[in-house]
Amino acid sequence: QLPPRASTPAVNAVPLPRPRPPEAGPRAVEAGPDDANREPAAPSECFLALTAGLAIAAPLPPIAEPNGCEAPDVVRLDAVIVQNQRRVSINPPATLRCEMATAIAQWLRGDLATMVAPLGAPLAGIENYDSFDCRGQNRIAGAKTSEHGRANALDIRALLLASGLRVELTNPEVARTLRENVRRSACARFTTVLGPGSDGYHENHVHVDLAERRNGFRLCQWDVREPEIPLPRDRPIVRDP
């Protein structure tokens, strides 16, 4: 018979390390039961018409910001397609509601592209001074929300020609006939046109929008100015000898 085995001293258990805390950062959101069957919003009829040979544009999310800055059916307008499939670029691309983007595209294609022909080079782009901007009118704090805040307005500094010529719409040195024709066509297509002489805030660009007013009231304020004629120098005083 074997002698009884010596008892083995108990070994103290080594504690396991604590679990590592999760790393900081956003938590993944679990998909809901209906998300797998949810489809992207279908493009609007306006967007389909705009991109069917009229313009190059991309859909953007609806705008919903404080101070009344909101707009449905928003697009980024990159370029307008004119005769012979030429592209007239918007520099930089404009953020506009689709209806306003369509009005701009039709204006460039139907009027401006033809008006610049006497300058000897085709229209290649327009200089976008401002499109969507959530702010009050004329950037005045507390003022009524601007049409820019509704993605319903565009400010234009100049027309850009394929020759490299930059035609400022508010420059009195630019041919008066061209500026008068642009003014006339803009006031026929848009409900608001503001330029030099309107309110002191549009001396170096032209503002166009599709603001809705009672009884269809339209506002067209743009003075097509003449170049300033320099005054003659004062005659020197001749003293008798």
C-alpha cells in the first residue's frame, strides 16, 4: 500500500487584467428593421428636367438651418449646356434650389450666350459672387432672411469669355448696349434684379432672385451708368508782370 500523497500547498490565483475600456469615439448606430428596405429619395421632376441636356448639376440635401434658412430640392449647379453642347461653367458652382438653378440655366442659354457674340468669343462661364448663404438681407444682423438664405438668389460679378476676357456687368467701361440688354433680359426672367444705384450694397455685382411677392410684384433696380468724364484741370493763374 502506497503512503498517502503529500498535500500540495494551494497556489494563490493570479487576478486577470481588467477589460480594456472601449476607445473613445462615435458609437455605431444599429440599423433599424426598416432601413434595409429604405430606398434613396427619387430625383425630383425639376432635377430630371434640369439635367436632361440643360445643365450639369448634382442633388444636395434639403436645407434646414436657423433664422428661416431653408430650401427644398437643392442642387449644385456646375455648368450650363448651350449651343453645340458647349459648357458654360459656374465659377464656383452655385448652391441653389432647383427652380432657381433652372431659371439661371435658361437665362444663360437663351439670352446671355447670344448677347456676348459681338465681343468675338463665346461665353465660357459666369463669376458667381454668392449663392446660398444663411444670412439676413445685405448681411445686416437681425434683418429679414435674405433670398440667399433660401437658396433662391445668385450674385454675378462678371461674364467670362473663351478668349479670357472678363466682362464686369457693373463696369461703366463695358459696352452700354450689352449691359442694357443683360439688364432687360434679367428683369424679364427674375422677380428681383439689383445692381448699381439700388441700395448701396450692389455696386460691384448684380443680384437676381425669384422672390414671391403679393400680386406678382417685381423689382428691377439697376442703373446702367456712363463712364465718368474727368473734369478739366484748373487753369494756372497767370499774373501780370
